[in-house]
Amino acid sequence: MNLSFSRINRWENCRLSYKFYYLDKVGAETTQPMALGNVVHAALEAIGRQWQAGQVETPEAVSSIYKKAFSEGKAIGLSAYGDGLGIVQRYVSGLQQTPNVVEVEWHFDFDVGKHSLSGFVDRIDEGPDGLEIIDYKTNHALYTSDELHGSLQLSIYAEAVRQQFKPKQEEFPVAFEMVRHGIRQQSRRDVHQLKEAMAYVESVGDQIEAAEEFPPTVSANCASCEFRRICPAYQKALTDKHEVAQVDGGDFEAVAKERERLAGLVKILSARKDEVEEVIRKGLEERDSIEAAGMKYRFSSSTSTTYPIQGVVEALYSATGQNLISRISTVDKRKLESVLKEIEPTLTPEKLTQLTSRLEMIAQKTVTPRFTATKGKK
């Protein structure tokens, strides 16, 4: 069987989706987030090839490359164009030095038992510890530590590089380049981990070949599934009444099962709510309001007020003779990180270290309990 990470991932997430895509050959729709991700990948591929040739891209050249990638892609809308352009520009300008690129969009194909495993690696660099595997991601959310260090995708790429290049290194640096955030989430793979990953890949290949039934998996992934409109499980989730588990105080198994079922349903129903709201919003472009089902829908305006810090400080000092800035202002962490990312290329490593250390010393941190739910180890 011909395997790839995408094929395995779809099998893991939902076997009915796997059947629709790989066996029934049902055409999958390309969502706008997917389309924009493809555009960003295409632009970074072109830029990576320039780096591989020893060229340093100017801001004008980066914009031109992105424009071409967008025109050849399927993303639509001015906001999408600006979003993708900003991602690419910030990523390239944020690099401290031009990467030492070995391969770009590198294709691999090797045997795992009786199966073959193929795919493409976005970028391979020569780093201080040997070959480094880079995969671009445009996700809004960063990966958790467990997701990063347990990523099958990165393990497959590392094994492909190990087999093809046969480098003299005991560990393989791997990373998700989170280009939307300007963050590299790094991990490593050793030979033992790669051997274990390949055993799992072979096992999944055997499992897929032997499969005769393809049941759906209702989860939060359903909200963005390309086949949700033809999936009976998705339609059932939209219309079914929720059954509340009969639980006693200590029956956490029943409570946990209901909680996870609800988590999936909430995302499914929320996505459906967004779809029907979009229909109403389109209708409101042609009329002032819509009255239906006992409800009245219309656009309304809300106002938020901000005051420029410099002007406020000057006005307060003029009225009171006192500098009251410490009592009225704090710096938003995300905005500060954005500024630091912007000025980073202009600072020496020593100055950058001094600045971040000083900011860390004066930071005021508040710790609050946060409820989390992650998959446990089997």
C-alpha cells in the first residue's frame, strides 16, 4: 500500500472521511484557510529556492513572489491577500540570517515493510548539529509540547532524511515553523524513536489494508471536515437530542465520555451557527433588518474608546503637576512581543539578551488556574 502522512492522519481522525477521500474518490472542497495556507507555502517554497541559490530576498522581491503565488492559488479576498502577505513578510524579515538551505520541497519515497511511504519535506537546512527538517505551518494555534514531540509527521520526515542522506548524526533536529506567529517549535528525533514510528506506520498500513468497515468519528474535527455535508454522522449530530449520562459522584469515566462528546458537538454546532449567520448577514446587505421566527436581525454599531498614552500623560501632568503614568498604564504582552519581533533584526545578540532580561525582571506575572483536557497515554 502507498502510504503518506496525510493518508495515515485521515485514517486516524475518521475512517469514513478516509473512505470518502481515498476509496470513493469524492472531491474534497478547498476551504479558504486551506487555500491561503497553500499560497503561503508556495511563496515560501519560491523564496527557499532563492536562499538555496545563495540569494537574499529584498522586501520588494518577497512581495512580488507572494503576489505570483496568490494569483496562481485559490484564496480569495483582499483581507486574505493582506493576511498571507503579512505572514510571509514578517517571517522573512524576522530571520536573523539567511538559512543554509540544502533542499526545498524535497520528495521522498521509501519502503516500510511491504508498504511504501512517500511525501514532501518543505525545507532541509544545514545547521550546527547537522541536517534540520523544517515544516511550515500557518495554524492560528501553536502545538502543545506533547503534539510537537510526538508528531508522526516530523518522525516520518526525519526517517526519510536519515535513509536518503545517511548523515553522521545520532539525532535529527525537526521543527514546525509557525510562520503566522514567527515562532519555531523545535524537537529532536533519535534512531530509536524513528524505528518505533516506522513500526507504527507499518502497523497502520496493515490495518488499512484489512479494513472492511469505515465508521465515522464524531469530534471537533467535524466542524471543518470537507465531507460534513454528505456525512450522516455530522447530520445526526446537528439534529440529535443530547443524552445526559446518569452519573454518580465518582463515575469520572461516564463524566469524561460525556464531556468529550459535548466538546465535539459544541464545535460542530458553533460552525453550523456561523454558516447560517452568514446567510443572514448576506441578506442584511440588501435591507435594514430581517424579521423571522420571532427574531429581528440587524447590524448595530458599538464604540470602543482608547486614549494615546503620550497625550493622556501630558494632559494629567498639565492638570495635576504629577506623573501618573504608572497608575494608569500597563503594556499588553502580545503587543510588546510584536514590537520586539519588529526591532530584533536591528539589535545585536548582546543587546537583545540584555533587553529581554530587563523586561523579564520588571514583568508582573499573575498565575490563575486553567482547565485543560488532553489525550492521556494508553
